[in-house]
Amino acid sequence: MGWKIFMTFIKDVGDVEINDDLIKSLGFKDFEFIEKTNFNERPEIGELYVSKYNNHLLIANADLIWQFTKPETSKTEKAFIEKFPYSDIFSLNLGYGTYFCLIENGKKIRLREVGDDIYQDFGELIPEEINLKSEDLFEEKELKFMKEELTTAAFEQQYQSCLAFETAFELTKRFFAKRYDELELTEYDFQSLKYRNFKIENVQDYGVITEMQFEQ
């Protein structure tokens, strides 16, 4: 599980043009255009990459996911829904745990935050995860060892962690027709626009940095 992905995928966005107006309309704050460059799925904090792939919008920002996991609907989440009311919106943060949010037709239907514990688990099981059993996620010898050596609680945590990870990649099929981790190397070559928020550079508090990038 060596992936680090900080991306939000939006399905079937039509002829939307990637420009400053789009960035602002989605709730991003104080981002300045830097250059046209290759898309980066694991941007540094304060960076923003935006690209289109087969009529889908790809957005990479290390902190965007937290705007979708708040107890109350954030201004940014609301802005995404208002801009794309009938699109699947899938926000993913993968690397230090698995955090994802899925919105369909303007409604949040699934939210999972799984790290060393299950921090949030909202919504009904979706098709991408409902058929993933422990036998599908672990090799036979590994599964046998886990069942023999781990407590029930520890086994469940391992299972849920792996389930969230695999579900996240299964969800990417909605945008690429196959899992994002199964693309050919050449298929990761997306041209994008790169933006950066320079106002966060001298701020030390990560929580403040996160909020400074979005309209509140």
C-alpha cells in the first residue's frame, strides 16, 4: 500500500474550462496560477493541480478532502455541489490512512476515514465495497495467520483498513474504466494547470494552513 494520492475526481463535467474563475467558484482561496505542467497526484501543501481526462475533472490538493469530511457542509463542498449538481464527486486522501467522500447527484452518500482506527463511517455500503470480503483482500496464508494471531478487534481493524483502501481504488473505475492503480505508465500523463497559495508559506499551524486555502 505505497500509494499517496490527494485527488478529487468529478465525473462528466462537460465543456468546463479550467481557469481562474473555475478555481474561485469551487471555493479555493488565494491561489495564483503558476504554469502548465504535468498533473501531480501527490502535491505539496498549498499546491493545486487541475486537469481534464475524458470529460472528467481531476483536482489535486493535499487538504481538499478535509472540506468534505466536516460535520457540517463546508462552503467548499457546497460550491462543488452547486457547480456540478448531477456529477459523481469523489474526494480521496490516501497515504496516511484512507479518507474518501462520495457525492452523487448533490448528496453525500458515503464517507470513510480509516487509519489506526475508524474515525468516520457514514452512509450505506456502495457497490464498490459490498462484495469485498476478507477472502478477497488477503492471501490465504496471511488470512489464516491473522485469524489465529489477532484479536477479533485487531482483525476487524485490519480488514476495515484494507477494505477502505481497496474500495477507494474500485471507485476510480467510475472515471478511468479501470482502477487508477492499474493504469499504464503513459496513462498517468495528464496535462494540467498548476496553482499555488503563497499566503500560507510563513504559517506554522497546520489547521490554520488548511483553512486558509478555502473560503470559510
